[in-house]
Amino acid sequence: QPPDVVDDCSAELFELRCLLDDARDAISEESGQSRFKTCTRCGQKFDEYTKGGCKNHRTYYMGGTILEGRWVCCRQQARDSPGCNSCDHIDVTRVFTQDPSYGTWTWVPS
């Protein structure tokens, strides 16, 4: 009985990925803009073509005056703590905003 043939295409995928990265670098150079941006949520450098890699909070931050403050979704106490929900990186300015009708806080945009 002949052995099973395994078609490992990882070398081909690596080569294609390198070509794609080179093309993106060339586009960035021609446009005069940096290819990598800094995420305003986590501080990491990211490529706008890559999805995922960051985290945010699904809900709101509560407390901080009489009660010890915490994120309702994951109970982390620091208002700038890493999130618990996977999401894409962002590069827009974020503001920690209070909802006066409930007294809760959240980052806008999340």
C-alpha cells in the first residue's frame, strides 16, 4: 500500500505572504504614509489590512466613587485595563465618557 501523499504548501504561502508584504510596503512608500499605525486602545503597532489582535470591553465601567470601580463584563478594576472581547485595532482618539442617566462610564469609540 503506497504512503499517503501530503501536500505541504507552507513554503508557497510564506512566499506569497512576503510578496504581499512587499507590495504593501511599496504602496506605503509611494503614498508617503506609514504602513503601520499605533492602536489607541492597546498601544500596539498594527497593519490596517490585518484583522483582530486587540481587545475591548463589551459593557460599561461602573463605580469608582463609593464603590470600587470595575468593568461589568469581566470585573477588571482599572478603567484602562485590557479588554475581554477580541476586536480589531483602531487609530482614532478615544474618550472615557460618562452616561449621566446611569452613572456608568465607557470608552467612545469602544
